[in-house]
Amino acid sequence: MSIKDDKENVSYGRIIDFENEFSEVQQDISKVSRDLSETASLGQQNTQDLWSLEMEIEGMYKQLGLEPLDNGIRKEYQTKVNLKVYSQEYFQGISTELEKELLAEVTSKKNLTPSLSKLDMTVALVIGCVAAIVDLLFVKIPVEVNYLGKYQQSGSGITEWLRSQGVNEDGQLNNFFKGLEKSCKVSFDASNSRGVGDYNGELNGFYPKTHRLMSLGHDPFFGIIFGLIDMLNGTLTLIDAKGVIHHIPIENYQNQPVEKMIFVPFVWIGHILSDVCTKMGIPVPGWGFTQLLQFGSFGEKGRSIADIARWMYLEGYDLRHFLTMSLVPGIIELLVRIYFRLTSEKEDFLSPLYAQNLRNIQNNIRLQKLLFTAHSVAVSGNILKVFLAHGNPLALNSAELLGFAKQSVQMTLIRARNTTAEQMIRNRENIDSFWGNLNSSE
């Protein structure tokens, strides 16, 4: 059998197919329709014949000088036949139109992405505004600065309190963190070019105040990867001020005994904890990778994004201020979820499992839309905050930006999800509801 024959034998599924489902009825109706059409044509022909015969009889009466039998009143035959032939093509047209309408209904995504009510929108907007106010009045910027030499801007009291933890009145680490600092030595803790031995590469901008920013092992999130690699290999991995990646062997940490390698994760955690409370602290998660962004020209000095990010870290934009900034997305998550819990429908455990699954999906979509709306307002408020701070990048709330980015991804996934199962459940519920109403009306 040829490929062409295979294609001809394939029966493509349709919702309603008159050719398969009603083929006998369709053929009978088409036959009756053709018969009626033939009868109508025959009737028209008979009418014409009667008319001609009447005209001949009338002519004969006139030749004989007689009056017509009907005294000149002519009987008119007016037969109007308005019959429609229901052919195969007619039913195919109906089938095609119905198929389009049914497909439009079945594949419709209405109600699959439920819209927020007016109350939902109002509450989400209010929560976003509350978060924006907290960002403006409490998060502020890390420390007090005289921005551009003419704008005196106050720092966050919360961040100031966090910076006072773990140190004494003189700003020195307390005994606990000093103990961690001494016992948790790591290979990636070199603080200047002299600490890397005979390495010939040029380490631009690498000095004690920036070494934790540039050393990827000090990152509180990605450091668990780069820090452990460095400790196991006795190396230092850093990105300098020019965006150059360096992987440097540290002589004192080569050929470490195997028994020491077992405790590497705990040593990394201890070292990070000892650095959190130092004057420079440790960077915001992922902040070290900003040194790769060697483009842009901002301000009078034409600084790149990498330069600005490094300046922000030197001005106190570290993990402690990141915790302060996290209050904004934290407030949004807390208040939105409380509202969502209070206004969600109670679960009906007696309903079918498929209905429960659809309800859970729809509830999750509603929650994500509430969060997205609130985060959108908060991000808009943070943009306003930067504007009010005369463009000071320290006013950027990176924690809230991450929260907004996360919700944007969630909304994209919701829009792009496969809704086939949801459509089937929705259509089944619609059919059950229709027949239920029909039976109750009877």
C-alpha cells in the first residue's frame, strides 16, 4: 500500500462528523430532497401544459363564434414551489460550521485563567502600596551618604541595627565570630595580590575592601558551589574590576589531607558566618557576577554597571541590607497569602477528584495573579523611590526586583501551560450542568 493510500485511509477525528454518525439519515434526506425537486419540476411542466391547452380551447371557441364556458374568466394556475435540495454538500457545510463553533467553545480558555474580582484587585493594590511605603520609609538606603556631594540622604535604621550585631562597642567581632574566623580558614580568602603567591595575572581593583565581592567563594548563595570547588582544589576564583575571571592556585592550600576534605562544607559555612558581621560584610547573593557587566556609561564619570555595583557594595550594599530589603517582598507574600487563605473556597472533599484538581489549579492561578499585582505596585514604588533619591542606585531594592522577576516568570508559565486536561474537565462540568438543568426543567 502506498503512502497516498495510507493518507486516504486515515480518519481524522472530529467532534461531530455527519458523514460517519448520520450517514444513513443523511442519504435518505438527500434522496427525498431530490425526489421532491423532481416532483416540483414535473408540476411546473404540467402547469405549462394546462396553460397551453386552455389557450387552444379558447381559440377554438373563438373560431366557432362561441363564448368560453367560463364567460371569459380565465383560471390561472399559479404554482409556486420553494423546495430546497438537501444535498451531500449541504450537510458537509453544516458539519463544517458546527465543527468550527464547537472547536471554538472547546478550545476556549475563558475561565481557565480566572480574572481577579474588584475586591481582589483592591486588596492587592493596597498591599503593594503598603510594601512600597515600607520601602520608602524604613528600607531607605544602607547607610547615610552625601550623594553627589549635595544630597544628604539618611540610611536605614534596620540595616544600622543589623550592622551592630556580632561586634562589640569598638566594632570588633565578638568571641564567637573570632573563633570561627580563626578555625575556618579557606583558600579563597586572599585579600590582595600579595596573597596569591607567584600568580602573574593582573588583579584589577582587588584589595581588602573588595576581595569578598570579587571572590565567588564568598557569595552567600553561589559560594556553596565555587567555595567548595576552591577549597577542594586549594584555589581562588574571582572576577576582577575589569571583568576578567581568574582561577589561582594558592600554595598554602595545595595537597590538603583527605580527612580535612570531609568537613569542607562546614568550614565554608563557618567562614561565611564569620564574615557576615565584619565592616564590609559579604555581598548580596549573585552580586559578584555584576563585575562581568562591563558596559554602560552612567553619571559624570561614565561608570559602567560593574563600576556602579562595586561602588554600591563599598557603600554598604551587602547581605545585611539585603535582609532589610527583603522586608518588602516578605510583607507582600505574608499579607497576600493571609488574604488568599481567608477568601478561598472551602475544599469539597465529596466532589470528584478531577473537579478538586481543577479547583486547586484555578486557586493557585488566582494566588499568583494577586502576588504579581502586589509586586508590580511595589516595584513601581521602588522606581519612584530611586527618582526621589535623585537617581541614587543605593535606593534600588534588589530583593523586591527578584520577587517581581519570580512572579513574572510564574505568570509566563501560567499563560504557556498545557490546558488540555483543564479544558476537558471544564467541558465535562458544563455538560453535566446542562443536562442537570434540562432534567430539572422537565
